[in-house]
Amino acid sequence: MTDQPNRTPAATGAPIAAIAAALRQHRQRSGLSMGDLAARAGVAKSTLSALESGSANPSVETLWSLATALGVPFSALVDPPSPSVRVLRAGEGPTLASESAHYRATLLAASTPGVSFDVYRITAEPGPPRDSEPHAAGTVEHLVIASGRALAGVLDDPVELGPGDYVAYPGDLPHTFHPLEPGTTGVMVSQYR
């Protein structure tokens, strides 16, 4: 994770203004100052300020850290309110890129009141793994590989997966996604308690 705002288009298709508004709203609702939230999330206050003003694009890592520090699902920061019927065509939806791996996550569905899960389409290429810090306590991630192969799961003991393979693992422990073939894709569900 970096303390510098990402001023390149890491958030392709992500509504930067909506992310900025959601960050402000959740931070204010939690009663945290900008400095308090930045310290909890491990990001620079200047980075948080740039994100809340909509003048910087966030990375996946930065948004996960902020969501965890705020105690909200990742989707609460990136997904605007949606109609009751929602269709996303391939290539649509808020997509965020990792700053440390060839990994992109597109939010397909977000949890709503009474439902605690988010659904993502994953596209990844061989290179550095996408290692993740623990998410909120009780989080479980479910992953199905659609194409390619990947090592995924708990950081200390990932499993190799191929097309059609499924794994569920504790998202509240350090975990990883490491694509082993070009064009690796899958669907991940983050389940929250």
C-alpha cells in the first residue's frame, strides 16, 4: 500500500465522485476525523484528503484498508445505489486495479440491508501475487475460477485452482490471489457477518 494518491487511471469505470462522497459520509457517520481514519487505515492524511475531494484515484489496497478501518463492506465505498433490476455487461461496472499485481476486481453486486455479501469478477495476469490484509472479522471469501489457473486462499496455505474449481477461506486472515496463467478469470463473493 502506498501513502501517495494514485493519479493514474487505476479506477477504470469507478465513479470517483461517488467514492469521494461515500468516504466522507462513512467517515463522518463514524465520528472519525480525517487524521483518525488515515491512521487507522495506514494511509497518509493527504491521500485521504485527495480521495475525499475526488482529486485522486484509489487503489484496491487503499479502499480495502479504508473500508476495514470504517467497518463497512468494500462495496459501500465503490458502488452507487442501484435499481431493483441490474444488468452489467462484460466490461461494465466499477473496476479497480491493484497497485502491486496484474489484478483487477469489478464489483458485480453489493450487499444491501439484511444481505451481507459482495460479488466481484476477477481478471488477472501472471506476475506479482495480489496479497491482501485481513478484512473485517468474520469475512469469508468464496472463489470460483472460470479460466486459467491460480493459487488462492490463506496466505500461508494457498491452493491451486483451475477452471470450475471453488475455494472458501477466511477473509479475516492474510490471503492471496496469484494467477499462474495468462487470462485467469473468476468470480469472488465476499461474505460479511
